[in-house]
Amino acid sequence: MKETEAIGLAPAMPTADVSERGLPAVPPLPPRILIVDDYPMNVELLEHVLRSEGFRTLAAGNGATAVAMSRANLPDLILLDVMMPDESGFETCARLKSDPMTSDIPVIFVSALDDVRNKVNGLKLGGVDYLSKPVHAEEVLARVRVHLHLRANSRAIAQSNQARLAELRDAQRAILVRPADRPEASFAVHYHALEGAGGDFYDVVSSSPGVFGYFVADISGHGVTAAFLTAAIKALLRQYSGPLYSPEDTMRGIDSVMREILGQEQYLTACYAEWNRSTGRLSVVSAGHPPMILIRESGEAQTLEMDSNPLGMFSSLVLQRRDLYVSPGDRFFLYTDGLIECSPGRGRAEGIGRLIRSCTDNRALALGDTVARVALDIQSGAGAVSDDLLLLGVQVIR
């Protein structure tokens, strides 16, 4: 026999919405609640309870209709019967929670199955509450209001966090040098932060006339915590670059401060390339970072593999330096490991190989177009990106 319910009705108490100036304000639309039950009397009773208190309602007689209506109308809350033909309320809830469009809509189960096992099962599937039949108007309204308030508060917190993250993202981007800011440095860059504000960082400095330093770093983790450190790294790079400092000195200076401010098990990998435009000498120092890629004008490719330590971890830092000479038409590329690890199932060596091939195949394009094309090639077919992505390319000119 189909489960039934007894509902006590409570009268509505209308209230006025008044603005700060004492004039009636236009009220927002009342919350909309979807009632899902294959027993029409249950639906009618719940509709009466909710509408008498000013809520808007929708009704569905089965799970499939409920899912379709939820996607089309995005109700603020769902009251979901458990025992329905064709598809149980538990199955309907699972479908709603697996759909990004409806996953955050609160679901309250309403059922005569009031044993602990069924209640726990409903909560595990994503329900926020469980009402046992027969239900009463006061209890329905109290539970509905609680969960609508919780959802509103959760949304407000999320919006506040998004606004703060946007501010941090804008501040981080403001300190990133653009190619137009240093045209004499002849570089182009592609930068995509996974969470708006990222842990990957780059900078370009002019340590002396005609000498340019290109710095790329990857702070462990990503998001807000890592992004806060980028301003400090930028300041340190400028403090420890210039005629008084060799590329190794630059890295050691950054390391000495990072060891003091980084948290436990936090570190950064980095690569610093210093190009002397007048002599053609390129000096590269790596700190546990993926190897720099050099593409000669002829198309010959070379990687600069080095065995070295990340920054910020060890009291005794091991660094390696490579010096070589570059000619006009040559290009070199610095990047972070998100670019060589974004294809599932591919190892580091294969990722580097794919990056080299793309840099080589697109070398006839202008540098900015090459960098953009390489980033697109690497991400194509990679699925969801799970890390920050950074590629910086430099064109050797006279």
C-alpha cells in the first residue's frame, strides 16, 4: 500500500519589505521548491503548505520528470519522495548530484522509510535532510527554511571568495611583465593559471644594458597560497640581479630568503637564463626545473638537462650552470611542468619530446604566434588541465 502522510497546516503571516528610505522595495522572487511524489494528494498538501507561506512550487510525479524540470527551472530546493515507480528517489538524487547544473540544489527526502539505514543512504547520496512520513507543516517549513538559509549563506561566501580571488588574480597579473613592456627583450609568453591566481611565475629583467634575465618558476601547489609568494619572488629577483651578481648568485639569493618564508614541504623549482645580446652568450642555471629548450635557426633542437635542487628546501643548495652561444634566429623556451604533464598517460620524457616537436614545427611563425600555437598543440586532446601552464619563448636578435 502506498505510503501516506498527515500534514498540519499553519496560516501564513504576511510581512512588508521596506527599503532604507521607508518606501516599499521591490521584493526578490520567493524561493521555488520542486515537489517530487507520484501520489497527487501528497503533492497537493505540500503545495498548500508552501504556497501559504509565500513559496513558489513546481511538481513532478516521477524521477525522470524531476530531473528534466530541475535542469530547466533550477529550483532552490527539492522535496523528493523515495518510493516511486520506475526510479526511486535515491536514484533520482544520484542523477541530480552527478549533473553540474543541478548538483548544488539541496535535496530533502520525504519518505515513510524512516529506518536508520535508509536515512543514512539518502544522506550519503547527497541529500541534506530526511523527513519521515507522516510529516507536519511546521516541520516541513522549518527544515525548508533552514536549508534555504544555508544555501544562501554558502553562495554568499562563495561569491565573496570569488571576488577576493579575482582581486588577487588581477594583482598577480599586474606584476607580470608583458612583451610590450620590454620589447628589447624579444620575448613572448603564454600563461594560464588553473585557479585564477596561480603558483607558476615568470619575470624578465634587464640586469645591465644589453643583458637580459629570463626567470620561470613553479611554486609547489597552486592557487591562492602559492600566488601570494609571487610578489616576493619578483622583488628578490630584482634585488639579486645585476652586474654584481652571477646567475648562480641570483638563484642563491632567492633560495636564502625562500628557505625562511616557505612552509614545511613547500618549495619552488626555477630556471634562470641570462642572455648577453652583444656577445651572444647564454648562461642558464636550473634549480630542479624542467630543461630549457633551444631551437637553432636551422631547426636543430637541444635541451639543457641539469641535476640540481629546488629552491627553499636545503641548507646546502646544489646548482648547475650551462654556458653556450646563440645566434640571431635561434630561439629558446622556458616552461613549467604543467605543459609537459597535461596529457594523461604520457611520461615526462614524452611530454618534453612533444613540446620540442611543436616548438620546431612552428618555428617559421612569428614568436608570439609560435608560443600561442605550441600552447594550443600541447593542450589539444589533453582533457581537463590539472595544473598551471606557462611557456616563455625568446627570439635571439642582434
